[in-house]
Amino acid sequence: MNFHYDYLIVGAGLFGATFAYYARLAGKRCLVIDKRPHAGGNVYCENLEGINVHKYGAHIFHTSDKKVWDFVNSIVEFNRYTNSPIANYKGKLYNLPFNMNTFYQIWGVTTPAEAIAKIETQKAEAIARMKADGVNKPRNLEEQALILIGRDIYEILIKGYTEKQWGRRCTDLPAFIINRLPVRLVFDNNYFNALYQGIPMGGYTKMVENLLDGIEVRLNTDYLENKKELDALAKKVVYTGPIDAYFDYELGHLEYRSVRFETETLDKPNFQGNAAVNYTDKETPWTRIIEHKWFEFGKDENGEDLPKTIISREYSSEWKPGEEPYYPVNNAKNGALYVRYKEMAEKENKVIFGGRLGEYKYYDMDQVILAVLDLCEKEFNQIK
């Protein structure tokens, strides 16, 4: 059978676009399709008022892998943005992640020794309460957080935010969601420990456009609705959509958390003075507010100050079929269901399942690229 393409790539997000880029370098003919009216997947940025708006939520690229960092910078130039979110708890502001600035704001301590003493005292109190209940290990997320960081930080910075994010009480969430809570005994508000981080200059849309340069792309194209005719076009399919949708939910739906955005343009130059402010009390309905212009320091492409600003309030919600899936719900039930779908996927000889939805796992962006590099090695021995 004569195929017009070597690969049909379903999904023009970061996974699909990066695979297409390397496949083209290897001399492969690719067709990339996406059901949305734009490429980029969830990293897509829409330029409004000269501001690159992260339409599907904030994305900050970070990695400690120099090979990955060199690769993305060969595609597009990155700026020096450093993620330093602020927490707003009932009108009071705290630095994130938990560091000496945070401990000073909560307790007034000024030395690492004082901070450690506070944390250890509260951890000991939590462990004592569990032992009094005849419990040796945390039964839920709340107990896990209390023995890791103590009550004050848990109550101010973790509890309300987490309950909004997951739509469940912390006492009803599994302990393994928080394996560890990093504590920094230095005055450092850099959220990531990664060696490299930044935002593509011109936004992620420019990065994806550069990855897909010279590759045929069809938008507004639903693969699952036109599967038979699209499959006939290529030797292999790289599928980055939801794995359960591929099999028409034969075994049932995998569960996700979804996010709803309320975005507005404000006729003022500055709303909150920071790209990300998390609202950690449970009374505020949104989880955070993103002010997009600060990802690129409030400047337009010519380095001029932007007169307006754009903000997005984020609301976490239960996912329902037909809505945009964001975060896999990693519990025993969904894990077991995914294993069964994965077994079905392994029998699809000409289909490669990849990415956040295709593999039902949370991926940081650098992990997406590393996964593509591994796939390229297997497919055409190009990446060493």
C-alpha cells in the first residue's frame, strides 16, 4: 500500500510539534492535524494588546538538562523570566516557595536555626497527635502535610489552595499527592530548583510555529471523527489525544481535573505587580490570578512599556466529558484503568501513544521533549 506520509501526527501541541520537527530532519514526510483552530496545544499564546496571553494557563519552561535547554533555545530565544509566585491569604502576602522570606512573614524569624526550630516543633506536635490516635503513618494529605511542614504553613499556604484545586477536603485526599514539601533555609523566591528557566521571546506560539516550519498542518480537523480516511494517509500514527477517547471509552472514562479561565483586559498598566498570585484561602473562589504581561517584563516586542494589562482568574473544576482535560487524577482506580487501556494501546501496531493525554500522566515541558527524544531514537535512530 502506498502512503502519502510516513507519520500522521494527531495533536499540534509540544509533543506532536517536537516529534514532527525531528521527523522532518530525518527525512520523513509528516502531516500534523489538530481539532483546534490553532497549533500549540495547551502552550498556545494569543497576542492581545501586544501581550502574549497564555490561553490555557501559565507555562514556565524549566529544566536542568542542558541538552533540552540548548534545543529549545535553538528553536526560539528564551528570556530570563524567573518564576516567583506570591501567595495571598486573606489579604496578607507571602513568598513562595517556602523559604526564609516566608518564615519571616509568618513567624518573624530571621535565622535558619529559628525557622527549623519552629517547623520541628510543629511537626512533632502533628506526629504526637497521630500517635494518640493509634496511627503510625499519614492516612490522608492533611496528616502528611502536617508531619512535613507543621500546622501554620499548612493552614496558610496549603490547605485552602489544595482543596480548591482538587475539589475535595485534604482529609479525603491520599497522602501520596504530597511526597515532600521542599523547605529552603535561604532568602530565595525562585520557585524552581532547575538550572535553566525562562519564557520564549514572542510566546510559545512562536516556538511551535518554528518547530512546525516546513511541515504540513491541518487545523480544525478531528481525528476520531475521520479516523479511517486519515489513517489511510500514513504508515504510522503518533496520537497525543486522550487514550480512552481513542478506544471510544470502551472501558470507561479516565478522570481529570479541569480549569476554567476568566480573562479580562484592564485599561491600566499594572494590576498585581507579579505574573502569578495564588489565593490560598478557601473562601476566594479562584485558585490564582495570572497577569500575563509580566512573563515578558511588561514590554512589547520593541521593548516599550505596555499601557494595558490582561489578567486571568483560574478556577479548578471536576472534568466532564466534552470539557478540556488538564490534570490526570492519579489514584488507584484511574491507575488501574489506564493500565488496561495501555494494554489495548500496545496491540495497535501502527499507532504510537504519547504526551500528557496519550499516556495519562503529568508532564513538565522538558519531560515532554525528553520523551520525544527517546521516541525518535527508537523510530529512526536520529537522537543520540
